[in-house]
Amino acid sequence: MGIPSASPGTAVFDLDGFLLDPSMWSEGLAGHIAQNDGLGELSELQIGLLIALRREFSKHGTVTALSHVCHLTGQKGDCMHHLFPNAREAWRVAGLPNPGEEAKAYM
């Protein structure tokens, strides 16, 4: 997880490891987060899922049904479980803001 920094252009994370400014996200940053978390290099399927998560969050402003996001990417409804250790990790790597304690309990 990143250490908060005041430098312009530097990604800053909260204490739970969520990006404070989602507009700072890039595929490169996602790759860096994944590497730091021991996930290795992200596949095209994982990147596609992250982009779909971000798009759905942008539309709805909240956690979307994860099976729906899988379907949007042309995958089976349980794809999240095959591509990431858990939904919380996918949310973090997607650079989305901390969803709050209640939502994290369901992730």
C-alpha cells in the first residue's frame, strides 16, 4: 500500500489501501498495486474487469452487483472469484474509493 504524499501527481491511499483520488488511476498504477499485493502481472481479462468496475461505479456511484460486472465483460457471473482473491482486492486495484465498512463486509 502506498504512503500518503503531498507531491503533485502522486497516488495517495487511505489507511485501508484505497486510492483517495480515483482520477489518478491508470492501468500502470493498477499493475503496480497488483504487483505490491502479490498478484503478479494483470491479464487482459483482469484489466477488462477493472475497467468495467470503474465504468459501473462512475454510472451508479456505488458498489455494483459484481456478477453484473462479470456479465458486462462477457464472462460468467462468478468471474470475480477466478480473477482476484476477493472483490475487495479488485475494487482496490481498480482504484475506486473506500466503499465503507458495510460494503466491505459484503465484498
